[in-house]
Amino acid sequence: MEAGPTDNTVTLVIPLFNEEEVLPSLIDEIQSFRARRPEITDVILIDDGSTDATARQARDLTDGLPGFMLVRFSRNFGHQLAVTAGLHMVRTDAAVILDADLQDPLEVVGRMIDKWREGYDVVYGVRRVRGGVTLLERLTARLYYRFFKRFTDVDAPLDAGDFRLVSRSVMDAYAKLNEQQPYVRGLVSWLGFNQVGIEYDRQSRAAGRSKYPWRRRMQLALDGIASFSGKPLRYAVRIGIAVSALSAVGLIWVVLVKYAFGTAITGWSSLIFVAFFFGGLQLFFLGVVGSYVARVYDEVKGRPRYIIRDTWRSGRRGDHRSAETGSGSEKLRG
Ligand code: UDP
Ligand code: MG
């Protein structure tokens, strides 16, 4: 275990990708919340390769305030890796992961800390109401969480995102996982420990636009399934066998018709349809197989998962936290 303060301190871990619009109110809210909850000694902001003024603003706004740290990635590595990097750097007894856009209310962070004090290792937020999302987004998200639960062997809670508190033991265990495309909420569930959910109403974004377009959301969903289940591959085999069996029966039938009744088969259009159908099916499952191969390829290359460009501290805290200054990749962690 890392040597750290033992007075039940908490870090906020906040990934940022082009969040200049929301940063001023974020820092404001955090500071007024910290006045009430002094156990939040640290705030780690991870700038995930923003192309706007996010990094400069983060420094300007937090300069001189206690306990802020800004970690800049060398480019955009994605939300899940930004969260992962943040968790790797936490030095306190617990951390809370939250969105920069104030969708996850700080008041709920306080409730999470209270639950943690009761002895839980993971306290995740369950979205009762989701503000600022369309009906389609809400429906697909609900459907996805249920599908994920059925399809994988992970006991992941329904309707919970990455907004959660994790204890020191969970962070230490998480640091041992080395997946190239981590699916944070799935991995944290997989780790076990004492987990509990608390319900909350998710707000809509305080400012700016969502950094998760449909394409990325789909990718996250597919990553989630693929990293926790080989079932798509097994289903491909089963469907392949079923289809072959069916076509064998069809072939016998065709031969029978020809020799028993002497009628040749007419209807090319149906034949073409069948050819296209199975062609499509084959391509689909080739794609399924391919996506697993691609994941294996990513793992085999063993590249560092993120590269840190630099790390900056807001000042006043020249203590144990200076251990990880400077740039470098996580590979340096041994
Ligand atoms: N984010 C990030 N890297 C990305 C995309 C998003 O660090 O490539 C951050 C973003 O700044 C925010 C959080 O991840 O703090 C969640 O993103 P967002 O709020 O846009 O997603 P949504 O809540 O709309 O699903
Ligand atoms: Mg958000």
C-alpha cells in the first residue's frame, strides 16, 4: 500500500476535454463545497488533449488554491484513460470520479463520502433521472445496461456511469489492471469489494456540449461488451452451425424436387436474396471476430496507455505529493 495520510482524505478526479465554458463554475462550486467538506484535500484535473483554452484556464483559475493538480495528456486519449490516469495519481484514502460539466452534483459526492465512512469500498451513483438527454439516448442507455448485465458475467449495477467513489484498496487493485482499453465502470465492478449504490438525479450539462457523440458512445458500449465477454464469438459459431444445417436441408430438398418431380427451380430473385443475406451474415461475424483480434493486437503491442505531457500543481502543498512530478508515461511506474 502507498504511504499516504491516514486522516480519511479524498481526491476529486475530473477529466477535461475542451471544457473551457464550464471550468469557472466548476472551480467555484468545488471551492465552496470544499469549504464545507475539508476532507477533500486534492483535486486532480486531467486535460485529455484539449484544443481550447482548458489547460491555461485551469491553471489561471486554481493558481494559489490548495491541492489542485493539472495533468496534461500529450493528446486526446479518451475519457476512460483520463479517469484511469487520474486514479493512478491519487495519494489520498479515497477518490471520487466525476464529470467536469457538473452533471454529477457535488452534494452527492458528500453522500458518497458518508457511505464510504460506513465501510463501503465503492459507492456508485445510480441515475434516477437523467437531465439534458433525449428520449432516444435515455432508452438506448437503459437497454444497454440491461444487455450488458445479461451478456457478461460481471455483476455491474444498472444505470450507473463512472460517477463513483473508490477506496484506497480499490485504487491499488485497479492499478494492477493493464487493459489497453479499460472500461472503468465494468472493471471496478469486476474488482469486487463492498459496493453500494446511491440514487441521484443527474443534471443537464452546466455549459458546453457533450464530448460523447454517438460514434464514441457506441464504441464505449462495444468496448464494454468485448472486454467482458467472449459470447459474441461463441454465438457466431452457433449461428454458423445453424445456418449450415439449414442449407444442407435446403440442398436435399432441392435435389429431391428435381429428381422426384422433374421440375427445375425457377426464381432467381430469391436465390440472389439468399446469397446476399448469407454474405451479409458472414461479413458481420467476420467483423465480430476482427474486433476481438484487434483487441488482442492492441494488448500484444503493449504500448503505454497514455502519455503525460506535463504535470502542474497549484502550490502550497510541497509534501508527499511531489513524488510523481515531471513528464513520462505510466510505464515508468514499474
Ligand atoms: N472527456 C474526456 N475525454 C474525451 C471525452 C470526454 O476527458 O475524449 C471528459 C469530459 O470533459 C467530461 C467527461 O469526460 O468531463 C464526460 O464527458 P461528457 O460530459 O461530454 O459526456 P456525457 O456526460 O455527455 O456522456
Ligand atoms: Mg457529462
